[in-house]
Amino acid sequence: MTTQTQEAIELCIFKLAPGADAAEFEASNKEVNEWVNQQPGFMFRCLSQKEDGTWMDIVHWDSMASAQQAGDAFIKELGGSQFMKLIDQDSVSMNHGYVKHAAPAQAAA
């Protein structure tokens, strides 16, 4: 069964800054995880890396309003964080979209 919701997905695609250490970047996500878990409407966050070194930060929100409010607060509160310093800001592509279909995992029988 699929469902349509007003939930939103945030997809941020980026590369690390030249010379940035991937292990240091991954460690810097602890602060981001702690911060995002305190944001209203936060549901899930996943960070992945493609074979070409590009990163994808995927965040699931209960609404577009929650996603946008968190985005504004993130820049104010974590804009100078180590996480942000390790990202090539010129490579960032921020995307938001409404969840149109979802297929939750089914429990094993």
C-alpha cells in the first residue's frame, strides 16, 4: 500500500572541501545529529556517499514548513560548525520536495 502525505524530503548534495578528511567529516555529523533531533518535525536523517565522492544528506520532515524552519535555524546555529567548514560550499545543491508516495516496510510473517 502506498500513501500520500504532506511530509517533506530534504536532499542536500555536495562534495567535501579540497583537502577535507572524510573521517573527520563523518565525526562532525554527531553535532548535526544532536541538533536535528531537537528540531520540530524531524523524522529521519541519512548520510550517504557515492562512489565519485559526492555526498547526499537526506532528511525526512513531517512537513515542508518544518523543513524550511529547520533550514533557516541550521544556518544561524550551525553555519560556522566544523561540519560546514568541511563542505565545498560551491558544490552544494539543496532540494526539497513533498512525499507523494511511501511504502513502509512490512513486518516479517
